[in-house]
Amino acid sequence: MRLWFVLALLFTTGTATLLVAQEALIENVGFGVEIYPHLSNRRLLAGPALGFAEATRIDSLERSDFGYGAGVYYAQRVQRIGFHLGLRYLITGYQTDNDILPGQIPSNDPILFSQTYTAQLLEIPFQVNFYQNFGTKTSFYFTLGAAAGIHLNSTYERTVSPPEDNAFTEEFEVDEDYRSLNFAMIAAIGFEQRFDKITIGLQPTFEYWLGGNIRPREQTDVNRNLYNLGLRLTGQFSTY
């Protein structure tokens, strides 16, 4: 994980230095706001003590969930290359469907539950954009980037369905050793349309977190890499 992040950091830092050196060629500088609705999911990481059959069972029960993010960013562009540096609040996670509630005596009519895991993160994304112009105010671009994510909170919302009783929902936190800092890789394509001082952008985006959401320990049987796929919507006010 650290190697990929170091490579991304070296690449983006070098690009930023190049942009500063070409100040005379700057086409656009501005500040923007963004919203990021997305579908989030996870990649299951099973420890050796879990067993293949149980890992397969857990993996089959977990599915994607809807998430969203919102933030602000600074952007700069020099001809066909540019960068975004931002601050984003992200809510993301996954769902579990109809699993067997732990701690029961085996039976033909077990108590089942469904639950949603939700993580709240504060992200610092850095993205490099490679542009192709179509006219003077329309651009398509490809994005590579990285993000540092600070873990704020994680919660579970669980719905329990007893065989002979009404279902009920509870929200709780699990005392896990969550990673306080994680890193992600970002890839995207985008479209920008400029209207005088305002630039509107649409950016289908994929983000993958390189480390599991729980800090690995010897007794950790299950861990998960979170990822998301969504549409980043931006509005930017140009100051240059």
C-alpha cells in the first residue's frame, strides 16, 4: 500500500512543480464545490483462521450501498494538464443481507439479521487531470489521483427478524481498531463546460482504499477494502 501511495505522491508532486514553473501558460485558476453520490462496496479480506467456506458465505451476503460526499477544492490548469486539491466529507459503506445472528443454538428456524455498515471519512484528494479540448470552452479529461482519508466514525444499523416476532432495528458502534488514516487511489474521466467565470463539471469516478478498514492484528479474521463508483458533480468559480 505504501509503495503505491509513494509513487502516486511523487507523480503528483512532480506535476504540481511543473505547473508552478509554467505560470505564464496558466489558463484557469479557481475554487469549487462538489457533491459525490456513489455506490459503495467492499473487497473481503479473509484471515487464515476463517476458512474458505465461511469466507465464501460472508462474501455472498454482502452487497453495495448508496453513499455520498461533499467538499471544496482548489483547481489550476496549464494548457492540457491541471490539478485539483480538495477537502471532502464522505459517507460510504456496504450492506449485509439475511445473515444468521451470532450466538444462537443451531436450529432449522434461526434468527436472521440484515445490517448496513456506514463509515464517515474526511478526505484530502489530490487529482491530476489530462485535458482534450473541443472548442474554446468545452473539455474532456482523464484523471489519476490519490487521497488520504481520516476515519471519523463507523456505525452499524441492524434489522433483526425473529421467526415468530416483529422485526426491530437498532443502531450501534463496534469497538474495533479502525484505521485512523488510510489511502486511496482515484481514477476518473470527466467533462467540463465553461461559462465565463463559472465551470460546470461531470466526472464518473472510481476510488479504491488500499488498506483494510480495520487495523490488521493476529486475531483479525475478516477485514475489508472499501471502494466506490459514482458521479462527481462540480461547480467552479474562476479567479484567473
